Amino acid sequence: MLRRVGKRTHPPSLVRLAERTARDAALVRRGELLLCACSGGPDSQALCDVLAHLRGRLGHEVLAVGVDHGLRVEAALELDLAAALARRHGVPFERCRVEVAPGGNLQARARAARLAALEAVARRTGAAAIATGHTADDRAETVLLRLLRGAGPAGLAVLPPRATSAGGLALVRPLVGARRADVALHLARHGVPFATDPSNSDARFLRVRVRRELVPLLEALSPRIVAHLCDLAGMLAADEGEARAVAADVAAALGSSQAVLGRAQRLAIDRAQRLGRRAITVRLSGGRDLRVALSPLRGA
């Protein structure tokens, strides 16, 4: 007797989405240590829970690290939630304190201080990468923020699954293929407690207005706008990677890792590559000509 196999009626779990991203983007190898950035908020709590669940499938180890910026009294209690979740899964937990002076651009400076603290722990413990809880919604919102500020293509190639920090350490984002709703469902399903940072609802911050006003408006016009914006960021990140590879080829051809092309030369190379040409000759300072072999862009 034949049985009809029905279509799947429920979306993949957050664990499955994270596993897919980890495998597709080669975020971690068996035996490596992942440093999980924890704050006690919903995204980082979900990340810690998911990474702990995936240890058996991917073979990695997890170290949870919470950073207190000293900006809110509640932060210490929020990190207590993160520590309790880590204990539940048998994950080691470390707590760091950084000082961020009051003043302009406070959020950006706090993020920089937090990353520096995480990098210091990663180097000390030999962690292969720092994992953060960015989601697809975060990626789409960041694309819109960059557009509002006039960024070009390179500036829109934001929050890829894997990147390298200014300090040279790997940054991985296992949840970047999941929506914020997937995170909320996971937290409810697994009974994971979390705290809410009031700054995430403060309309004085442009990101909050993008999240609460602009994204819902765009979703009313195009329900898949978040996926489209993430796809755009991914395509631009791929193009940026190709451009860096070309720059490396040029440096090698010049026999110097210090070779720097001017804007005109870079634009000429970029245009030739997009037109599918196999090589281009560019004029360098001093009147020297350089023949550059080009590879086709992925997806071209």
C-alpha cells in the first residue's frame, strides 16, 4: 500500500537553521572551541542554547562569555541569566567588565569595547572564532541603516555568516539565516529565560525606528523584504571577496604586498570583471602598464 507523503507544514527549527548555516559557511570544525558572546538577551540566550545542542552534531566545544559595559545596573543580573543557562548545559562561563565613558556615539563605542574584550578572551583560551547572535532581521536592518547613510556596495555587504574582525579573529553568526520570530519560538519551546534591554525600544536610536517603523512598512509592500535584503548583502559580500582576490593577484603580479591601486584602476578592473573580460591592462603611477588576469564573478 502506498502512503502519500505530505508537504512539511512547519518551518525548520532554530537548531536546524543554525546547523545548516554552520555547515554551509564552514563556521566551525570538529574539536574547535567557539566563544559564544552572551548578554542575557533573547538572541544571545538562543545562540548559547543552540550551540550547546549542536555540540553532538558538529563536534565543537563552547565557552560562553558575558561582557558588562557598566552602563546599566541591570546588566549584571542579565549576565546572571546567561551564566545560569551555561551551567544548565555544562558550558564554561566567563564574565568581563569594561569601562565606556559617557559621550557621543555611545552604542558604537560600547560595541567596540565589547569586541575587544571578547577578542582578548578568545586569544587567551585559543578559541577558533567568536560567535554572535545576529539574525536575518539584524542583517536586513543594517542594510537599511547603511542605505540611509549613503553607503555604497561594499558598505552594504554586512553581517555575513563568517567574517574577520579588525583584530584578525574569526567572527561567526550561526543564527543569521533565522528570523527573530524563530528565536522567540525556540526560547518559548525550550523554556529559555532572557532579559530585554530597554534601549532596544528607545526611538531615539535610528536602528529602533528602522526596526519598528520602516521594516513593517516595507514588509507590507513586500512580505519577503527581509530575505531580499539579506540576499543583497550576501551577493555584495561575494563581490567584495572577488574584488579582494583581484587586488591580491595584482599585488602578486607587482611583486609587492604593498601594491596599491588608485580609484581609477580599481574601477576599470571592476567594470572589466563585470563585463566578463578575461584580462585588462591598467596604467600604474610612473607610466608602468600592468596586465591583470580576471576571474569571472560568481553567479555572473
